[in-house]
Amino acid sequence: MESTGPTHKSSKTKSQSWAELIGTIIAILTLTLPLLAIAYYSSNQSIEPSNQSTYSLPQAND
């Protein structure tokens, strides 16, 4: 028994293809940029600051 559904093929328009491509690029950037930023800045944390100064608080005289 044959199906009686529509037999025409749905084709994407050019604007739909561009929208899908741009959406994919945005999704990839959204997932990768935070990971790259975390990796970049966490590797810079291993450098110790050379000028650490401490400050003493003045004591109040009663």
C-alpha cells in the first residue's frame, strides 16, 4: 500500500541556508570562546606578583 502523503520535496531557500550557517557559527563561538578565555587567563595566574606590599592599620589611642 502506498502512502498518500505529499510527495514534493521541501527545499531550503538561500536565506534559510544563511540563517542556519550563521546560527551554527554563533553556537560554536558561544561554546568555545568561554573555554578559550578560561584557559588563557588561568595559565596567566601562575605568574606570581613581584611587588606585594602590606599595609598596617593605624591603631587608635584611647
